[in-house]
Amino acid sequence: MSGPATTRANILTMPAWFFYSLLTILAWGAWAAVSKIASGGVDAYTNQFFFSIGLLPLVVLVWWRSGQVKRCPGTTKGVAWAFLTGMLGGAGNIAFFHALIIGGKASIVVPATALFPLVTVILAVVLLHERVNVTQKVGLVLALAAIYLLSM
């Protein structure tokens, strides 16, 4: 039996990680479209600067909440990795903004750059010793084909 009540029940029982993944998709999808609009009026570095300024309200929220989060062992190492994450993300943002500014269409640049998990998979195999099965390898090849087809 299906219907509105069943659909609501499924939504209410979805794993929290899945809900936040959907929220990420919505936020990043809107972010990418707004980034293209911004690229019409500023260069990549100015865009990154104001992107970073836009993070300040979130930084305040995280700082406020951090007093409520228990410290865990290895915090210094985690902070160093988090800092590197921010540096890599910022460098990627500048390249992304530049791609839009020099004429890349949002409908092509955004999906092409959204294939960044290819790098994640390679690094996960090399650094984290994770395994990739045959089906996943086929998926990686198809993703590479998608980059090629999108760029045409």
C-alpha cells in the first residue's frame, strides 16, 4: 500500500546522513548557479574573497557550537587536516570561479567539476587502502566518458 502517509513515513525514517546529503545537493546546486551569476561581475579572486566573507556567519555558528562539542583525542591532527581541507577547497573554488568567468557555461562546468569524486576514489584507494569492485570501476570509466561528452 502506498500513498501520502507511506511517503511521509519513509521521509521520517530516512537515515540522517541521507537527509544531510540531500541538503548538501540543494545547497551546492544553488551555490553553483549563484556562482555563475557572480562571475559576470567579479574576477575569481574577488569571488573567492566574498565567498569566504559569506562563510563568517557559519564560522560564528560553529565557534558558538564548539563549546558544546566534547574534545576528542587527536584534535590537533584533525585540525591540521581540516585546515588542509579548507585550503584545497578554496583553491578548487578559485579554479571553479575562473572557469565560469572565462566563459564556461554553468550547465557544463558544474557537472564536469562535480566529478571530483574520481580524485577522491583514487586517493581513497592509494592512501586509505580502500577497494574498488568491478562495477565501481565501470562507473569510474563512465564518469570519465561523461567528462569527455560534457566538454564537447
